[in-house]
Amino acid sequence: MTTPYVVTVDLGGIADKAGLMDRSAHALGLPDWFGRNWDALADSLADPSVWPTATAGRALLVVVTGWREYARERPEEWSVAQEVFTEASGREPRLTVALALG
């Protein structure tokens, strides 16, 4: 088994959904046409064809850091984000999304 490719999405200082989408798009190297909405994020996470090129033939581990303040300030948005992470991981077995606790 090969080591998964790790991408860190740092949500530190994020104040809203737009910021989460921008940070995610940047960290994952998503294409310019990425729609910056929940469905587009779920689809992109679950679609290996838009993953970073270094993931070729490998699993993808997305580590979300700095998320606690966002979760506290925007609990409804954070709940949707968690659903998106869970749904995308369920659709693509090579994808794992982990929330860093430290």
C-alpha cells in the first residue's frame, strides 16, 4: 500500500463560507472553474481527476486545521462542511478527511 498524499486545509482566521471555499480551492489546487459552493466542494473532493497531480495512483488525506473558531462562529455552515466531508469520503474510498484536534 502506498502512502497517501496529504493536503492541509488551514481554516485559521476564516470568517465565512467564502473563505472556506477559497482556502480549500487553494490547498487542493482546484481548477478555476471550481464553483465555490457546497455541492462543488463535495464533487471535487470525491473526484480524483481534479485532485493534485501528485496523487496519481494514491489516496488523498485532507487534514483540516484551524477549524475550531470557524465552527464556533458559524455552527450551521460548519455542520454543512462536515456533511460535505463525510459525503465525499463515502463516495470516494481513497479520500479521507481528518479534523486536526491540535
